[in-house]
Amino acid sequence: MDKIDTDADRIKLFKKLCTESIKRYSTENYVSYPNIKISNIDYLYGGKYNYLLSDSKYHLFNSLCLNKYHKSDPLIIKYFIKKFKAIHILDCIIGSADQLIGSIASEISSYTGTDPDPCAHSIHLDIVNLLKPYGPNPNAEIQVYNSTYQDLILPPYIEFDLVYIAPADIKKTISSIKNGGHIIINGRAVSTDILSKIKLIPNLYYVGNMFYSDVFLNISHPIFIYEKNSQIPPHLYNPPISVSDIDHKNKHLHIIRDDYLTGGTKCRAVIQFIQHILTLKPNTTELIYLGASNGYAQVALAYGLYLLKSNLKLRLYAQSVPNLPEVNKLQLLTKYLYPNVTYIHLQKPFKEIWPLIDAYIKSNPTTYLLPFGMDDDIFKQLILDALLPRLAPFVDIIPRMWMVAGSGVLFSVLYRILSKTHFCVVQVGKEVNLSMYDQTRIILYKSQMKLYEAIKTDIPYATTKSYDGKIWEFESEFADGDWIWNVAGIHQKI
């Protein structure tokens, strides 16, 4: 770390800060952190664990007034300002001044911050006077107040697009954030109970977490990211297609990674489908679904209802599968995403469960039975509409695609969109009827494994090994340049 004794030293280091960016490290590997005690929140961002790596060299000011606050790194707020293209910043507790310094070092138009400590406030003013002339925008409006945030009157002429905040202050702030703006919460200041309450705030959506960490990943602190939006942000349920390339036994494979998406591929259309149902039958109070216990429709439904901030009940009929850990993980994930879920576990074949569902519906007329596997013309059209623009860049570059077929819904959609692609379809569970399709574009493989049996193969990406993982039962048939559609994986959370 550079020695900082004088204002000239501080200005020199600040100029360096203006040109630097924090390093971001992403991994799919699940890691447990004993210093992180918060549950009931997903610690992923975009399906991965993300770390902003700090060496903490930019603590420009050292005083007793500032040292009592937790120190951060000015590069962190710089990262979020750039990522979200933010120009109006609100800092609800200036504290050690890391957000203040990082904001002045960024291309912003305004910064508004406050702190009730008179001693700290005096230093905050000194920081602005010393550093602002050397920032990227010397004309930025930098306002620092000596007040509690609760007593601060926010400037009515500014709509903030990035807020660094304590969770207790969110309700006051929400009206001052522009549509599409973001809230950053330091995970040190939150509890599981507070996070549960934040979930209920209208027009505020949890985007994910990034860890603030030392460069060795020894100590990590969560940074929770929320987005204010009058509509559910599409990137949460229908993001761009992600592709991972892997080399396997001298063959290069391309994996479409919808396991990065909470709820998997069907989540791309499930929100609109639920909205369609409620338009069709507005008095609905409960959704009912029966599907494979290792299928991801249950997770997609839970995630869709969570994003809709719904109060509908979700009643899931499931076959009891005591010896398959994946099923337990999927059901725990479903309940985590949407607690208003009731599971009915039955040791019966589907044909004996349907009459029980019919009887329940007859005595509960405000229920709505969802189709098995979402095999519905409206749902197919919705997922076609969702995937068509996302897959447009891939139409001419996928010669052969491997995928699993349960209900056959996704295959029917991809077959239409990827009109030049040949499909290797792996049947799991019941017979799949593909006779209506051009047989020269299809090879049907039938898994020899039981529906609730997990493949033992070590698969180099996250997937449900009792479902999509069964593609790897036929790995000897893979050709160089093949593509694999990975519908979902066990979405991890700490």
C-alpha cells in the first residue's frame, strides 16, 4: 500500500483510483462460509458465485472519526456505478467514506449522502473539497449532510438510480428511486427476518448477491442487489442464452446453460402462463400440479409465483421417492422460493393420483389444475415467444442438439425454432410420441434407467442427474461439435 501522509499523497492515490476497476471472480463451485449467518436468500448472481476482490489499498483518510465504521473499498461502488450505468447516487450512511470517494472517482452527475456524526461530517466535507476537482466529472453535484437518514429531506428534483442503503431505510427510499434503479445492501447489516420483509415490497426485486472478499477468498461479505421496476425484470426469468464449451474425450461440446436460471427453461414462460390463468379464471386461489418428483416444473412454478409476489396457494402432488436426494433438494428449493406450498406425497402411480386430484378440485372450486408437464397450447406459444428472439443468433450454428424429453413440450418448441438442427432426443419416463415430426431430423434414444434413478457419470456442469443428466447415458454417441440443452440444475444457495 502506498504511504499516505499528506493531501498530495491522497490526490495522487485518488487519481490512480479513478483509472482502476475492481477484479471480479465468478465460479459455479459451491462454497460454505462460516462467517455468513443469513439464511433464506440465494447467494448466486446469474447462476454463479461472484466475488469482488479487494486488496483495500484505497483507504485515503485515516482518523478516529472514520475508523469506527466498517471499511469497504471505493472500487466496489465504482463497479456498481459502471455496471448499472448509474449517474445519481444516494448513500444513506457515509461512514468511512468509501462510497463517497468511489462515487467522486466515477462518471456521475450527483451524489447525495448523509451521516449524523458531526466529527465524521467535517471530514466528509474535506474529502469533497480535496478530491472533487480531480474526479472524472469535477462539475458533479456532491451533497453531504450531517443528519440521520430518517430526518434527511431528499432533493425532490433527483431520481436516484443507485442507492447504498441500510435495509431499515428501504421504504423511505423506494419512491425516490427511478424505474430500473438499483439498491445495494451491505449484508453485514441484515437479518433473515428483514430479508423476508423486503420480499413483500411492491416493485422491488431481488437480483442476486456478490461477495466483497479479500483476494484469497478467506473472508467474504455478501452484498445484496435489488432492482426497482414496475414490471418483473425480464433478465430474472428470460435472460439471454448462456453457453459453456467443454472438451470431453477429444470432442468439443456446447452446453446451453439454463441451469443458471432459477426454475430452468420453463421459467421463461411460467409467469405469463400464470397471468393467463388468472385472466381466464380470476377467482383462482390455488394452483394444483402433478408431475415427476424430479422434474423442475415445481421449481419454475414456485419461482414464478415468487416473482409475481403472489398470495396464491400452490398444491403439489408428488410421488414419494425416499432414496433420491435430488428430489428432496428440489422440494426444499421450491419451498424456499415460495413458502405457500403444500406437498402431497403419495406412494402411488400417476393413474391412481389423478382421481384424488379430481375429488379435491370438485370440493374446492377456486382451484386450477395445471397441465402435466405444462403440455398446453398457450404455454407452448408463450415459451416459443420467449425463446424465439433469444435463439435467433443460434439458428444457423447448431447442427445437432441433445435434449431430454419428458412431456415433449420443450422439444416441440425447439424443433420449430431451430429449423436446421437435428435432434438427439433422450426419452425418460413415459413413451414420447414423435411420429408427427420429420424423422430425418430426429434420433430417439430411450433411457434404460428408472425414472427416479440418478446416473452415476461425473457430469461437468450442474444438472439433475436423474433427469437431464440421462443424456450422458449415451455419451458414446456424442459427436464433435454437438450441443446439449441443459434444462435445469440444482440451484444452489448457502
